Amino acid sequence: MRKIYDGSRGIRLLKKGQNGLIHAVFSRLGLIVLLLALQTAVLFGVFRWFEGFLPHIMGGRALFTAGMVLYLLNSRLDPTAKITWLIFIMLLPVFGSLLFWYTQSNIGHRAVKARLSQLTEQTRESIPQSRAVLDNLAAEYPGAASLARYIRRSGCYPVFDRTAVTYFPTGEEKWEEMLRQLETAEHFIFLEYFIVDEGVMWGEVLEILVKKAAAGVDVRVMYDGTCEFSTLPHGYPKLLRDLGIRCKVFAPAAPFVSTHYNYRDHRKILVIDGRVAFNGGVNLADEYINHIVKHGHWKDTAVMLRGEAVKSFTLMFLQMWGIGEREPEFEKFLSFRAEPQEGAGGYVLPYGDCPLDGDKVGERVYMDLLNRARRYVHIMSPYLILDGEMETALRFAAERGVEVVLILPGIPDKPAPYALAKTHYAALLDSGVRICEYTPGFVHAKMFVCDGREAVVGTINLDYRSLYHHFECATYLCGTDCIPEIEADFQATLAKCRQVTRESVRQEKWPVKLMGFVLKTIAPLL
């Protein structure tokens, strides 16, 4: 066993998740990858067999293709996704159609969808909406009140006042405050993160969790199953349970081809005693605090809430945790009351987005801000893979005189999303949208700030993964005291960016242009 980080307070009970190529090949992960590859080959072979058989009855093929095209055109799919599937089905009618029905069937998530629907209905009134707060919001910010009513439709997401919000312009600052707040826990600690990786950041957090669990604090950790492919071993939950920490893996890696892999838990939530909550883009890995360098300087953001709005994040965590529980403990933990922060101004609305309910809350909140903006909308996002509606909303806002500015990475983490983002540049620039790239490194922040009065900080990227396929969450802010700080951080980041021009778009390297040109056809599937 080795120390998992270099410091004076290391825990020596955990092994590193990955130990090189040999370990990966001969581990459970290697077996899963092998079985998935074999299943994929078999499925493709079956599809190809059908594809080879069908040309013998060309009339049937033509009727079949026409029927699928008509079905797609009349479906509720996003128009961009319709184009992608139309291309597949026109080129490969049988293979494309079977793949379409397979992905739309949600095999692997039917039980999760049913359970989450049940839990959502069960808890829809668990956190009552204060009528006085909603009326005050409507009097001060009518557009925000309409947005709040829309968000409330998708779950139990009330709007709150008297909640203090602290904004963190870096992962390092969030981590430091997170450690301080964890030390104050007396009753429970809930962590739900997309990525957990052994190192300095997680090591210091884990040390506090172990200490608190030994003292009787209810400590629960949930992370997404993709960690089993990249950062943590399959047996990690048992290791944590041996340390007194309850742990679950959402959608763990499994050796079966399934849409199970399509819906990931991309949320980042920490709740302490129902009185403090953290949300934002920062995962529990060392690159998020710039302890290690992967893509230059890592720019991220987060918020800390203190007050009644924390209860919404408690509920979000318990809903996801409760998927596999017979009797989720909603009432027990929602009964913890946070003290109202009497000096805190403005309104706070934490909300979640579920890919299984057909309601694109994350995208619609962003679009509502763009449609109501009068002066400016300033945005940070690591990815820009837009559907037609979101691109239109960005362009329309700029065309009616709103200053729309996007800050994107100067050093990408993946070549494909980087190339796809650039396919949107020309159209956005033609409409007056300013696009800037962060020259020191990678922007991972997911942040909107609008007209100095509204903002969103959370986990929701401007790409198909976040807007359609992931479980996400965010914090909507209206009139809160920290909004000037969010705008100031945007301006400070903007000063470190290079501006994209029509000339720089024309001079982009041809391999990047070609990759984006080709991948555009399958962007909704990425």
C-alpha cells in the first residue's frame, strides 16, 4: 500500500485505481472492454447480414426507408438529431433503423427511469414553495418568476431568499473552503461527483471523511461509473465502506452493450448537515485545483450556498441515492433546517436536469436568459456542440443588440469537441457573437451571467452530452450579492483570452476543419 498524496496527513489504506497497461488488460475492466468489443462485433455482423439480404427486395427497402423517414420527420427529436438519423437510415436502412430503435429503447435505464419518476412524484411537495418569496420575485423580476415557475414543473425546485452565496473563481478556492466546511460536519455529509481520482485533493477530503465517519457522522459518497474506466478500481466502494463511508457507483461499468452507457451522473454536489452546499464544475481530482497540469491552467468555478436553498441539493442527492433503496430517507434529512441568512439579498434556485424525463431544463434555462437579456450575456463553457435551437438563441440575442460573449478553451482536452466547436464559429461571428479562447489553458467552468442581475453556475455544458444525455444540476441566481463578482471574474478571464476573428477561422488548420466537417453529421451521438 502506498500513500495517496504527498502531505503530512495521508491515508495509507487505498491503492491507486490504475497501475499501467498490464493491470488494465488483466483486470475486470479489461474483461469488460473485451466483452463489449465482442458484443459490438456480433451486433455489427448481424446488422451487416440484414444489410446484405435487403437489397434482394429493393422495393421493400425503399418502402421501409420511406416509412422510417416519415416517422423521424414526425417525431419529437431535436431537428439536428433528426438530420443525423436521417443520414444513417438513408445510407444504411436496416443497420441505421435497428441502431435508432435500440438507442431510443433506453435498454438498461428503463428501471432507473421508472424509479426516478416514482421518486420525483413522491417528493414533488417535499420542499414547499413560499408564496411570499415567489410573489416578491414576480414583483422585482417578472421574467425570473416565470422561469422559476417553469423549473418547478420538472421537480421539487422552489426559489428561495435569505440564502448566502459565495462564488469561487477557481477550483483551488473552492477546495480550501470545502475542507474547512467538512471539518464542521456533525450529522451528515453527502458527496455526488462525476469524477473522483486519488491524489492530493481527494486524499485530504477523504481523510476528513474517515475521521467524521468514525465520529458517527453519516458519510455517503456517490460517483459515476466511468471512474471505473479511468481513475478508480471496481472494488473502491468496498474499500470506502471498510473506512466507515457508505459508497455507491452510479451506472457501474458492465460487460453488456446497452444504452446504460449513454446517461451519466455528471452532477457535482456536496451537502453538509443540510446547511451548506457546494455546486459547480469542480470534480475531485488534482487537475481541478492545478496541482497537476493536463491542459495548461485549469479554469473552473463553483458556488457555496448557506441557507434554506441547501435543502434542494439534499433532495437531489437523496433522489439519486434512493434509486436502489426500498425506503429512501427523505423526511429524516430534509428535516434538518438551515438558518436563514437574513443579510443575504436576492433569490437562489438550485435545480436538476434528468435526461430520462424528456424535459430539457438545462438548455431551456440558458435559452430563457438569452431571450430575456437586454444588455449582455457572458458565458464560459468547455464545449460548444450546439443544436439548432441553441445556436439560434445565441445568434438572435446578438442580432437584437445584446452583447453575447463566449469564453472557450484555448488548449482543448479532446480534439473532437474542439473541432466541432469551430464548426459553429463562422455563423456565430456573422451574427455578432464574440468568441474568445482562454490562452493559458482549459476552461471547464459552466457559467452564464446576464445583465448584472442573473447568473447560472453549475455542471451544464453547451453540448449534447450535458443538454440531452447527462444527469446535471446548477444554481440559478437572481439579484444575489455575488453576481458582480461573477461578472468581474468573467472580465478578468476575458483579459487572458485571444479573440476569434473571421480571419482566424479561415486560417484554421485543415485537419481540424476536416474533422469538424465530418463529425458534424454525428454530433448528437457524441
